[in-house]
Amino acid sequence: MTGRDVLRRIRQEGGAVVRQRGSHVRVQLGKCSTTVPVHAGEDLPQGTLRAIERDLAVHGEGDVVAVSQGRYTVVYERDESGAWLARVREVPGCHTYGRSIRQAARRIREALELWVDDAAQAELVPEIRLPRQAQAAVRRAKAARARVAREQREAATAAHEAVECLSAHGLSTRDASEVLGISHQRAQQLRSR
């Protein structure tokens, strides 16, 4: 089912388009509002259809629109079709999808423009939800990269100190580079630091 199909069905049930930005439409049915992504030729993922149904089934006190705050948390999750669903935690009804996280990230800002005035300048903080095993693998990879970066900084500091010490003992920059096993250019860089 495409976004156009969903819009047609909502209109048949008495709903109305409140606002449109690009390929996203904010609709209202009674006191309930939601976002309908309308990307030409694309069927909506099952997760997005469920979100639209859930938003329109909620009977609240009317639209709850986030106060302009400049910072929003965007939750990214994959549904069973492999699409990345994106929703803004602070703005109920603001959601979209994409085939990749990057595509969903571009689309969510457009969807957010339907709900708040500061969407174009807002900071969007990603919260990517993954299975537990994948989360653990990501944490290990990030920790390893942090260790490598720290060790690289320590190695650069030690090499700088070694070049300075060797120079203080009368070695030329070329000889210092030979002793340390680094290029002459790198030894010059370290010496001039």
C-alpha cells in the first residue's frame, strides 16, 4: 500500500490534510494526527503502516505539538521488511522511513517540518536501535577504535619526545628518523611541533 492509498483511505473516513512538506503529509482524523510519507512508487513498510494506524487510533485531547526546542531525538529501528523506520520521540505522530539510515535521516527532517517551526535548524540526535548482539558488537568496535586513537596520540607524543631527545644529543633529523624507523619528513614534523 502506497502513501497515496493511505491518504485516500483517511480522506474517505473523514480525515483531512493539515500540512504538506515535500513528500510528507500531516493528516488529521478527528482529534488524532499523524504523518503519511508519500514517496512515488514506494509501498509503505509494515512498520510505518502500523505507526499510522496507532497514531490515528489514539483518542487524545487534540494535537500535541512539541515546543520549539532545537534538539530532538530520532529513534531508528528496522522493521520486518528491512526498512529503517524513523520517529521523533518528542513529537508523537512524526515518523517516516527509508531504505537506509541516511535516507531515513533526510526524510525525518522533512517530516518534522510538518510539526515544528525550528525543524530546519534543529539538532537531530540519533538513537539507533539494534538487536542486543549487534549492540554489543558495535560497543566493542567503538571501544577498540577509541583505544587505537588513544594509543596513536601516545605514540605521536613519544615519537616527538624521542626526536627532541635525539636532537639534544646531537643527532641530525635524518639520523633521528633512521633510529626511530620513521620518514625524514615525519621526524621534521615532530621536531617542529
